[in-house]
Amino acid sequence: MKTKTIFLFVIISVLLMTELSAQNFLTDSYYQNYHKYKEEAIKSKRFTNADILPLIEKLKSNNLFEVTKLGESLLGKDIYQLKIGNGKTKILAWSQMHGDESTATMALFDLFNFLKADDDFNKLRELLFENLTIYFIPMLNPDGAEIFTRRNAGMVDLNRDAARLQFPESKILKKVRDELEPEFGFNLHDQSSYYTAGNNFKTATISFLAPAYNYEKEINEVRSNTMKVIVDLNNELSKIIPGHIGRYSDDFEPRAFGDNLVKWGTSSVLIESGGWKDDAEKQFIRKLNFISLLVAFESIAKGNYNSNNIDYYFAIPQNERLLYDVILRNALIEIHGKEFLMDVAINRNERINRNGEKTYYSSISELGDLSIFYGYEEYDLSNMKLEPGKIYKDDYYHELEKEDLTELLNDGFTDFLSDTLYVKEIDLRKTKVNLFTDKERKSTNEIRLFRNANFVVKKDDQVKYLFINGFLVNPKVDFTTVENGLLID
Ligand SMILES: [Zn+2]
């Protein structure tokens, strides 16, 4: 009889728990309603401290937030903390310790809009504010953000300054951590878009890590709590981006903040925003960050994570660097008079032009058998020849008739002579071909590692396609839609 009762109790508990965990997270509602909270003042990934200060200023007048200036960066830019909630469990979340990793900063401002709103999510807000006190530091490295670069103004990677603590930004983070002794930390970064989640073609769009606190990678309670929160994050995000969640390498780095925070007693979750096809500005991944943080806060406020099994953390596929922007497969390439079957990988590296606009410089990143790699874009060039793009010096580009230009493209020319004045006036983003101003130009295009990706694709000796600065151009159809020509000077 007694055994039967216990058995029944277990069954009911299991049913209740399943029921609870099925209903526990509001992931779907976050996804559906995100647009209401998106901070419209930030539209793309490149923005500076000057762009976020007015937003912080506005939040000062909201009673929910306690805004404190924590200090200044090396070049004197203000670094702020925003505090919200009155709960027992303290959480510290900081973003953009690396200046060119801004995805989470965008999401934090969306999150602030969410937290201060008054709508159907009020019950959740009550739950968060009663159980948690959350401290946010958006943009820990404003000097790096100013020029969209990883390091601070001392040319140091702040995530290697957690032990030595030389720079004001690192000191600020350490001081806040020591004063608050938060139970949980959220260390918010971006990683290269060339990682996959495991050995397959799926981009690692979000990656998580429960950092190690020693070389042995031992698991104590602080670290296992991090893993348990990540289990919830992985489960919930898998509903939106199944297969696109990776696990970051847990090699111990004694100079990094995440690793040290665990050592100091804070369960710190590393969230890395990676790549997603056609999301160079990371606006979709921004939304995923927003959802991740809410799921994590929900899990901690309700204590859900406690019942998670860390085996599910280890089941998340590891990050692998298997991606390129473009892969051309099975092309025939002539080298020293002989033909070889080769794949060519191209990466499109972002550059800012003289007007502060984003352009690309595409280079050949790898050559040879790339059958184990994947491309965001892939082209099968079986039975086709790949040759270097030709250089045209006989007339100025802007003096060519449209018919002549079409004919030249169909002849395999990718680079055209231009005069300096013309180049100064035009919008380079709208240039369909590569332009150069040196009539005596000696350099040619070559299919060699790290060279600019300018190719002619030929089938049966006819030009089928061009690749101009890494972008496909069909000279017979739509070359006018390509807007990524390069100025070679
Ligand atoms: Zn980073």
C-alpha cells in the first residue's frame, strides 16, 4: 500500500513537473511581441557611446531604474550601471567588453523597454522584480565601440585583464562584482560568424559557455548552476533556431573575466552571438539575445534551472570553425600551365569607406579540397574553368557606353580604369566593378591565397559568370544589381 502511494506520488509529481516545464517559459510570447520593445534609436551594429547616453539619460527619469555612473573609460567616456528589481538573487550582466561586439548591447536596450512597459507581461515583471535584482552594464568598452574594434584604447583585450586589472574598464567590472557578489553573471559577446554548431553546415548563431575556473575543468556548484541555466536557454532557443546553438570551448583562460567570475563565486553564463545568413547587422540575433536574457531571468527567478541535468549542457554540439562566406566548388584552375580541380573559399571582410559606410573587401581565404567546409553561399562550378578577372586600361570607365561595358564584362573584365575626379564623386557602394586610377597599374588579379576575389567563370570557353570583389555577377542578366565594386588605389 505504502509503495503504491509513493509510486502514485512520483507519477503525479512527474506529470506536474512536465506540465510546469511545458508552460514555464514565455519564449513564444517574447518572440511574438519583441517588436513592441525594440529600441528604434539603434538600427545597426555600429553605434557609439554617444548614441546610448541619451537612452540612459531617459531611463534615469523612470523610477524602476536606478542609474549610476560607475566610472570612465581610458579616454574619459562614461560607463553606466542600470539597476532594476528588489529581489534576493543578484544578477550582473555586462555587454561589449569587446568594442566590436555590440549585439547584446542592442538587446539590452530592447530589454530595458520591455522591463519598463506596462502590459500583459506585468505578471512576469512582478516575478522578476520580486525575486531578482539585476545590474546591467551596457557597453563596458566605449572607446573600442567608438571605432568598432575589439580592444580598448590601451590596445588591450579587456578579457585578458581580469587578473592583472590594469585598465579602468576592467577595474570597474571587478569592483562591481566584488561589491555585489552576484549569484549569476551574464558575459555578453559576439563571435566570428564562421562557426558552426557541431560538424555540419548549421551556423552557430548563439553559443553558450559555462566557463571553467581551473585547468582541470572541475565542476563545482557555481559552475554547474551556470550549466543548468544554459540547459534552459538551449531548450528554449532550440524552439526558434533548432540546430544553430553551439557550445563554446571550455579551455580555462586564467586572464578572462568569465573564468575568474566562476572562481570568485558568480555563476557566469557566456553568451556569444555568432552568424545567421543574411543578418550581417545582427538584428535577428539581437532578438535572440533579448529572448535569451528573459528566459535566463525567468529560469533564475522561478528556480527552474535547479532541476536541470548538466548532461544536457554537454550534449550541446561544440563550436567548429567550418564556414566561409562563399565556396566555389569543383572549379578547374590553371596553375603553371596545368589544370587542377579546386575549391575556392571567399570571405567578405567588412570595411568602412571614406563616407563612413559599410563596404566589403573580399579575399580568397582558402584553396584546395574544401569538401569538409561549408559556405553561406555555395556555387558548383563542375566542368567550368576559373580564371583571374581581366583588367581594362584602354578607356575610362565612366566614358564607356553601356553596350561596350556589357561587352567587356562578357569578355571577362572585372577591373576598370577611372580618373581620380570621377572616383571622388561617385558613391562607391554603387560601383558595379572594381575601379583603379593608376594607368601604370602593374598588379593583376591572381587566384592565390589572400588575394582579392575577382574571377571569370568559363564554360566551353564562354564567360558564364564573374566574381567581382567576391560577389557573383551574371554579365548577361543583372550586373547592374551588384553594388560592391572596389576602389583599388
Ligand atoms: Zn568578445
